[in-house]
Amino acid sequence: MATTTELGEGEMDGTGGQEVDSKYRLIILAAKRSKQLQRGAQPRIEIDPQKHKPTRIALEEVMRGRVHFTIREKEEDKEK
């Protein structure tokens, strides 16, 4: 079953996010979040962006559950 992962850009609350179910998904989420940070998004954790690269900040955000995401099946799999 093929799936796709989407980030919610504006979503942020004090509760922890959904648990990441695989190392692969962790890396994909961190990469997408890192791109958001590079494009000007504010970090969702208390960390000095001058001392840490966006990839490190994004990985820490995902590990702390501050990045919310949804897992959806691809359309072509639903037709089978």
C-alpha cells in the first residue's frame, strides 16, 4: 500500500503530535519541515536558529511531536 505524508503548516498546539511510525517517515517529515524553516517559518521549539541548522531544528521538532501530519493513501491504490 502506497501512502503519502502531508504537513499541516499553520497547526500548532501545546499537545504532542501523532507518533511517527517509521524511520523513513521521520526523515521525510523532517525534510519537509526543514524546507518550511528555510523559507521563513518560525521554529516550533525553543532553540537558537543562529546556532542550529534548519535540518537539526526540524528533526528535533518532529521528535518532540510538534509537527502535525496526516497519512493518506494515494488515489491509484483506492481504485484497485
